[in-house]
Amino acid sequence: MIELRGVRKRFGAQVVLDGVDFDVNEGETVALLGPSGTGKSVLLKHIIGLLKPDAGTITVDGKNVARLKRKELVAYRQNIGYVFQNGALFDSMDVFENVRLGIVDEDKFKDLEYAQKRVAECIRLVNLQPEVIQKFPAELSGGMRKRVGIARAIAGSPKYLLYDEPTSGLDPVNADVIDALVQRLDEEIGVTSVMVTHDVRGAFRVADRLALLSEGKIVMQGTPQEFLASDHPKVKAFLERDFDNAQFAA
Amino acid sequence: MATASLDIRQVAGRFFLDGTTQVGRFTFFVGETLRAVPEVRIWWPRFIDEAWNIGVGSMFLVLLIAAFAGAVTALQAGYQFTGSLPYYIVGTLVVSAVILELGPVLTALVLSGRIGARYAAQLGTMRVTEQIDALESLGRSPYSHLVLPRVLAALVMIPMMTMVANAAGILAGWWSVKLVLPVTNMDFVYGAQWFFRPWDAYYSFIKSIFFGGTIGLVSCFMGIGTQQGAEGVGRAATGAVVSSSVLALLLDVLVTKVLLNQ
């Protein structure tokens, strides 16, 4: 379980997170919504320990992430798969080596036979052709890069998956493919997921619960139906833009 | 007047704070790099790749610069000394100038441009495209995977390239002086040996180790601290070249003072 309590973060004079309280229960998929630049990705980076809060606590499975020591943090991160906004694939490595790096167990990583099997399995899970493993990131389309990023994130069989804008920059057809993939992975490998997005339609399709981040605070958490029924002005304003799509998806 | 003095104090205060922050960050960076040393199985293969890249990739440039510097030194010495000093002095001058100063310093300046910009741009691009964050999110250290192999490659290869540059500079000087002056091989070798002490070669090598370490550390530090997209990568690459070149020149004076003028 992921619990954030009173998390604050500022960069210089700019307050990005201003007392965030946020929960994710085991096995559920939560979509974190909010306009661009409201600190959604910053919040995700706090969960994996890439950033430390100025105040507040982030507790995952009872561990305070900000207080983990170096080795504990490495072990903690092995339980989390992080899908970066633009894939963040290593350009100097081919797809096979990129996905292989996701195998966090050092013995399994070194076992070439296991690595080949696991990479092929992950590539299949994200609906890519086996031939893609020999390609370099520069030879892939945006949608394929995102899928390879997801394959790398699941290669270590994590307990949690954190998606940072998995559909941003994609056309609607490819965005739907990624949404369906996220949904299928949640069902097939049974992970707990947090998906940062400003795509309301995708969030309504994929998530069990939604949370809206605005001006550094979570203004509402609830099911898609609760969001649709909400009178909160910020929720209404945010959903209005994509309201028909959201209703359609719900 | 009071406002002007306040402004100066603010500027000085900000400069001091920025300076101490950078020193703190650099110290942390060096500490993290040293902590990665035991992870030999991770950095060794990458170190070999980087060392090969520096050696093969920079060889032509280093040979070219060193050869021209050696040749010009020999020709200018010949021009200045003709009629006033014996010709074998040209051998003395070429060997001393190349080994003591031109070889190490020119190699450092050329490689701070070539390697410094390359390291800072590579790591900077990896930083702004979140590849370094991705590495950390996978529980892997960017210091053992990215920084240490590059720093060690610079530390090992720059001294080796300096030795190659020294040889190229001396040979080019020898060859070019023979073309324009009546200097025999025996004259040149006699002059070269006249003032030569083995310590000069050690000094050249030790100095280049300092240059290699500085170029590797500074350019990786600039690269890994990159912020703000393509603009930031450009700033990091420029900063790496300028800082490592200036530091190499400062170290040149310092190491010379310590090793030659005790």
C-alpha cells in the first residue's frame, strides 16, 4: 500500500506540492489527474525515491521511503516499475539490452538464457513483434518506445507500476492501444498501478479510482462515478473539457 | 551610495553561496564516484569501451597537434639560434619543450575539448531525457554505470595519449629541423640528451595524470548536473570544455611549482 501524508515540495520559490495526502490500495489502479505542470510527475518521483519531500511522509508497505538507506532504497526500487513519459530508453543499447536492464535480480540478469526468455515474454506482453529486440530506440516510433519502456518496467516482475503520462504525445488510436495494454497488464500480472495523466478518457477507462491534483493539493479522490457526480468546481472544470468522452468511457 | 554597496554585498553573497554549493555538489559527486569503485564487474566493460573510444578516436588529432607543435618549435629554434648557438641546441630545446610543456598541455587542451564536450553532452542528454532517472529507478547506480568508466578512461588514456604526443612532437621536430638546417642525426640526439633527465619524462606523465583526472571528473560533473533541456546540454558541454581547460592550465602551474621548483 502506498500512503502519502502532508507531502510538500518546492523548487526555489515555486511550491509544487503543498501538503498532498494520497493513498493507493493493493491491487488497484489509480489515475492521478491534473493539468500540465501541477506536479503529478514530481509526486510520482517522490514515490520511487528519486526526489525527497521537504516535509511529510511517503510510506510504501510500511517503509518511509525518504528515510531508506542506500541499499534499502535499491531493494525497494526493485519492487517498483517506472514507465517514463518518453520511454527514457538508453539510446546506446538495443531493445533487448534495454529490457534486460529491467531484470533487477543480478543473478537472473547475468543468466543470458533466462534474460532472453524474459525479454521475449515482456515484448510479447506489450504486443510488440519479436524482431523489435534487435532495434535501437532511434529506430522505433513513439508508441513503440513507450511499449518498450513498459516492457522494461515489468521485466523485474514488480509489485507496483508507476506510469508517467503513458499516452502523452500519441495519436488517439495508439493512446487507446496503450490504455488497453495498461488494463490488460493490471489484470494479467496483478500489479498495483499509479498512472499520471491528463487524458480524462484514458483514466476513466483504465482506473479503479481517480485523484485530481491541483495547485499542489489533491482536491478529490474517488471512483469514476463519484468524479462524474462531483460538484467540486475544480473537478467539474477539469472534466468539462473531456466530459462526453469521460461519460462514454465510464 | 548605500544602495550600491548593498548591491555589491548581495552579488558577493550570491557568488559565495553559489560557489560553496558547487563545491559541496562536486565533493558529493567525487564521493559517489569513489563509492562505485568496488563494483568492478559493472564499470570494467564500460571502461574498456570508453578507453578504446578515447584512444582510437583522439589519436589522429593528438598526433596532428603534437607533430605541428614539435615541428614549429624546431623551426623557430633554428631561426632564432642560427649563427649564435650550436645547432645541436635545437635538439635540446625541442625535447625539453615538448616533454615538459607542449606534449602534456596541448594534449590536455585538445582532449578537454574533444572528451570534455563529449562526456558532458552524453550525460547531459541522458539527464534531460530521464535516462539517468531510469537507471536509478531500476536500482542501478549512474556512478558505476556511467561516471566511473568515463573518469577512469580519461585518467588512464590521457597520460598514454600524452606519451604518444611527446614522441610525435619530438620526431616531427627532428624531421623538420633536418629539412631546413644542416643538423645531423647525431647533432640532434646529442642535443636531446644534453639536458635530458629521466625525471622530465616522469614529470610529464604525472602532470598528464592530473590533467586526465580533472578533465574526466569536471566534464562528467557538468554533464550529470545538466538541467533545462537542449539549452542546458549546450551549457554543460561549453562549461565542461571551459572549466576543464582553465583547471588544466591552473594545475599546470601548480604541479610545475610542486614538482620542479621545490
